Amino acid sequence: MTSNFRVVIIGGGFAGLTLARALRRAPVDVTLIDKRNFHLFQPLLYQVATGGLSNANIAIPIRSILSRQSNARVLLADITGIDPQRKLVHHKNGTVPYDTLVVATGSDKFYFGHDEWQQFAPGLKTIEDALVYRNKVMMAFEAAELETDPAIRQEHLTFVVVGAGPTGVELAGALADIKNLTLKHDFRSINPRDAKIYIVDAMDRVLPTYPEDLSVKAKASLEKIGVTVINKARVTGITDRAVTISRDDKIETIPTRTVLWAAGIKASPLGRILSESSGAETDRMGRVIVEEDCSVKGHPEIFVIGDLAHFKSGDATLPAVAPVAMQQGRYVASLIRNRIQGKSMPGFSYRDMGTLATIGRNAAVADFGGLHFSGWPAWLIWLFVHLMAIVEFGNRLLIVTQWGWNYLTWRRSARLITNLCPDDCIKPEQAPPD
Amino acid sequence: MTSNFRVVIIGGGFAGLTLARALRRAPVDVTLIDKRNFHLFQPLLYQVATGGLSNANIAIPIRSILSRQSNARVLLADITGIDPQRKLVHHKNGTVPYDTLVVATGSDKFYFGHDEWQQFAPGLKTIEDALVYRNKVMMAFEAAELETDPAIRQEHLTFVVVGAGPTGVELAGALADIKNLTLKHDFRSINPRDAKIYIVDAMDRVLPTYPEDLSVKAKASLEKIGVTVINKARVTGITDRAVTISRDDKIETIPTRTVLWAAGIKASPLGRILSESSGAETDRMGRVIVEEDCSVKGHPEIFVIGDLAHFKSGDATLPAVAPVAMQQGRYVASLIRNRIQGKSMPGFSYRDMGTLATIGRNAAVADFGGLHFSGWPAWLIWLFVHLMAIVEFGNRLLIVTQWGWNYLTWRRSARLITNLCPDDCIKPEQAPPD
């Protein structure tokens, strides 16, 4: 049934995977290339970082998602180059020809030119990042339990989250749950409630992309569970012992051993590779500027979708969120099917379904088409929306069980300190071998 | 209520944890020291290694297990020395005094003097080991899918398990399930069923410690699902490309990229540390030879239990299995309670409740007091026994769900290639920090 029209997709995130699945009945051969063997449900990554979920709960093997789709194959490979003239994608182990290429490799952590902060303040993008976060947080309590000097003990019990967007707010909320509930009875020398949690952001409110009344409610929810919110403060330094911030032109220092980075993102390196070979323009974050149909200027057969794409929508660009990525994936699938039939299509337009962020156990804020929710009702909506979203990829049953269990018991059963680096662990650049 | 009689337990495995819990109503102060923050349910480690379970399913935070036990505290620390004269345990961050010391740090991988094999044939003792196994197995199929040379492709699709004890047999069975069922529809260039699985052992039968008829049945079960059983064969060499074995004085070579070590164990290094400071005798595996009451000769206040103990039972020594460890833990708890009341106790005797091993989906062999089971009934018994055992430590609900899910769908949802070594991962010797 399938013709030889070859669609090659780089990246198995929300954009690439949605596109591949939307092409399941199209007369094309789909090749999806990713350097990892799983799709990562990023909106719940902070739950892995704080021990609420296991990595297998939110990472689903791409092969199993596309297992029954006979016109799709999956390659686990690192891309080394793109050749738009000969329509080839090069990877470490070979070359794949394409008729249509879609690049959807997303975004990466960004330290605003201060890469030296990364060693002290890990970011949260990969499963490995989440385990580094979890280890840092859990080890901080362990170190405090062993420490006898009260000043150093308090340093161990101080957590600073940099960035008050959705990830930062959700992280700070989960940290508050850990100190208030999860670890309540676990220590003998320290009281986990003595832990201090700060969230620091340069903007004038938390969740700056949300409607203002929800920012106010989110701030109140954070403060209610013991998080100190510091706005209009720029981080000027991070070491293994402290964070320095500048607020109202005054420099302040917060002594801490645990800084969690939830601030900047930049485009994945594939943006630069594509730009150099195809002449595509990029913005200052490294994202590829795309046309109205998500294609690259001068290359109607090359598309960029998801976080890697800079898509103008009025005066702004579309945000780097999963709904944009998934809608663009579905759009490009329709466009490919139409093109094969010789039909044209109007440009992509984003339908904003609303925004949601959760703040610890029981609280959340939500905006659906002008209707604003907060507290318990928003938390239930948040739960429902995320479960519905993740069901498409098949892990719902496990997550519901794990969440139910955690919720009833206040436990975070995944609060293991693992990922200790064995001598024979696989370095990212070694995967795949040969 | 608690007096100042101090019981210090080193090791939070089956022996140490059972002992700590059995002392929950005793008038003692319990300190449990472990270098990891979780108890590992080792009998199911091969399930994590083959993607059937997540690490959080079989690793339970020690603090949460002992959370409500007010006479127990937990220290996450690396032991550096034992001083029997002054009754002190030294760890990296300080010193802990004891009245009674129990050492239960278990066993480690052993390569029979060929440590150079470890880099090619990882063993299976820790959570990290299990992820290394999983990565190796999953990457082998990925590499085969990308490979165009048929000979090299077959090397990628050849798996050799060294050691046909329970761990080796269970591993080989799970590998067969992966190639026959789990990955059935996942690849386009290779057929996972073409994978070859060998299990190699120097003894004349699989499961050599089991009754002979069960060995015969286990071998038949393995062969039925496509595993090649090679007995009376000594491994003489392992490289990244092949395993060399000597059988009937003939040398044979099996080309393979994936060798899984399930053969030898040796005592944990604490055995040597204790022996040097207390004069305790050790056997050639490094295990501490103990008295009839599990104490060290000349030191009635120091006990060694679990895999680290060499306990004579008639002509043999007790095997390194969880039931021995747990019964010894309960015994020493009784002995401590009795001693405090001035009472004496008879020596420890092991009550053998039977043995069990599973061979892939649906098959197992079991021996309960002379009653032998195989096939489906044994598999159901195996499932029941393991669930009952793990419930004590609290993770049953999740495991049942995950197993049920895997069983109904043939999926192994945890077959992720993770544990890639980020630059900032925590090295074992760094934990805990400071």
C-alpha cells in the first residue's frame, strides 16, 4: 500500500511523534530518528525530579508507540548533518534519503551566557537531569541529618529554584510537599519542615505568561505551603555554597547547597546544522524561523516544528509548549497528505486551549478561554488533562496507580538516590555503539 | 521507653532490615547504617535488568520503611572502620558507638580472578548494574537494526548468560520473552526472534542446587522458549566480540557483543575490615565464619548475618539467599531481647521453606518440602511468594499493576535506555557529599 514517498522526522518529542502517528494511513514511508529510544512526557519531568514518579512512568519506548504502524520505522541514531541539495540526512552509522524532512528536536537548557553555573545548578530537560535533581534534593536532607554545625546544616536545608515559569513553580510546590509531608517522620536529628525554599525570578510576578490574577493566586498558594517568592531579582552568581541575587540594585546572598535551574531554554543544535546547510534564518535563541506552513524559506520540503521552530503569530512567537508542538505535527501531516494529492492548504494557526500549572498537592491555577480556576478544582482539571494527554502514549494505568498511592500515603516511593555513575555506564555520546 | 542499649546494624538488606524491624518493641536504640538510601529487593533485580519493572518498584527508601519506628534511626554513610576494643564504628562523617554490632553487608560480584572480564560482562548486584544490563540488551537490538553486515548483525543478536543458577536461569528466560514477545513488532530490518540466547555453566545441570528432576524440567522449559543450554563448559575468555568456552577439552568460541555475568559472588569488603580488627576468621570467599549464634568468635557482642556470614550447617554452609538472611535477622533480634533479660538461647537453625525459580512468562520450578512443582502452577506460586515477601516493605500495589499490565500486553514498559552518564552524575564514592 505504501508508496515510496519518504518522510523523515528527526526527533520523537510531542511534535515528531504526533506527526508520525498522524501519517499512519498516509501513502508514505515514515522514518523517525531520535538519539534516545523513548518519548519523554516532559510536563511531568518535575515529578520524577522530586521522586513522585519513576522515570518509566513518563518515558515510553518510541518503538512500542509505533510498533503496529507498518509504514513507520524507528532509528536510534545521532544526526551528524543534513544535505538539502541531495536530500540526505547523515547519522553516525549511515545516511537516510528523504523526500520531505521534518526537524523537531526541541530545546535545551540555557544559562544566559553563564555556563559555569550548570555544575552547581543543574537544569531539567532529560531523564538523567531529573535523577540528578532528585539525588541533589534527597542527599541534601541526608547531609543535613549527618551535619552537626547548625549553619552548614541550614545551608543543606535551603533550596533555591531559579525561574518562576511553570516548571519552577511546579518544582517549588513539589519541594514544599517533600519537606512538609513526605519526609515528616523520616529523620531523627533534623526536622524537614525547617527546610527553606526560595523561588527567584527577574520578572515582576510568578508565571509571567499567565493572566495576572492567576499569578497572584499562584504566589499565594506558594507562600501558603512555605515557599518564599522573590520577584524582580536577577541572579548574578551561583557557587556550591550560595546564590547571589541583585534586587533593587542591592546584592543579596542566599547560602545554599542546592540550586535548581528552571530558567532559560535555547534551541537544540540541529537548528544551527539545518541553518548552515539550508540557509534558514535563526533567531537569537537559535530557533529556526519558519514560514506560515512551518516550512523553511526556500525549502518547501523541509519543515521545522515544535520548540525548535520560531513561528510568528501576530507580534509574538508561539510559546514552547506541548500543545503547539502537537498541533503543528497534525498540521504538517495534513499538509503532506494534501500535497501528495496535489492540493494546497492555508497556513498553520494555533488554537490556544488554555494553560495550567500545579502547586504542590491540591492546588493549581488554570486558564481556559478566559475562565480562570484555582485551588482544588484547578488541580483536578490539571490531573485530568495530563492523564488524558499521556494516555495516547499508553502509560496511564501505571501513573494513576502511582499517583493514587502517593496521594493516599503522602509517600514518594521513587525518592531513590540512584544513577550513581558506575565505571561502565554508557556516556551519551556512545549511544548507539559502533 | 527506650534504654541506652545501642544496637548498630550495618547494611539495610534482607538481614539488617528484618533485624531492625524485629527490634521495634525492644528496649534498645537501633542505628541502621547503609551507603545507599534504599533497600533493594534483589530477587527481582533481573526484572529491572530486562525492562519488566522500574527500579522504584523494587527499591524502597530505608527511611520510609523505618519512618514510624521511633527507636530506630537511619544513617546514610560509608563505613571506614570498626574498632571492637572501643566498640566504635567509623564512617566518613563521624563515629557511632555500639553495645551490640551486627554486620550484614552481603555479597558482591566475583569473576574468579578474571576482573578484566567485568568490562565486557557486567554482573548483577546493584540497581545501576540492572540499568547497565538493560541498556546493553536494548542497545544490542538497536545496533542490529542499524547494521548491514549480516555476521556483525548476528553478533549483536547473540546473548550469552554466564552462570545457570537462579539468576542466570531467570535472566535467560526473560531475554527469551523479550525476543519472542516484547519486541515482536518493533523492528523493520531485523526479526527479534532471530536472536540467539545461550546459558553457559561449568556444572552438569542448570539450577545445580535444586533437586535433579527440577533441573531437568527447567532445562526443558528453557529450550522450549529457544534458549541453548550449555553445561559442563568452563568460560576461558570474554572480550567485546566473543566468549570462549572449554567443553570436553575442546575450545569453542561464541561470537557475541552481549555477555551477562550471573556466576560468582564474593563477600562484601566489610568482612575483611571486621576480620582485621576483631581477628574473626574468614573463608576463601571472604565471608566471616560465625558461631552457632551468628556471633564472631571471641566477640559475643558482634554478629554477622546474611550473605556475609559463613554459617556451618552440617557438612555444608547455608546458601546466600534471602530466607536465610531474614531468619538470621529475626534470630539475632530474639537473642538481643533475651540477653537484655538475662536469658540464654539455643543456636540458630535454618528452616528451609523451599526454593523457586521462574523461567520466562508462565513457567517456573518449585520445591516445597519435597513437593515439586513446574510449569504454570509453579509460576503462580512464584508470583504469590514474591508478592507476599515484598508487601512487608510496601511496594506491592505498584508491582502488581506493572506486572498485570506487562502480562496482558506483553509489554515491558520500562525498557528504556537511560542512566546515560551525565557529566554531573554522582559517583558512588561521592555519596554522601562532604
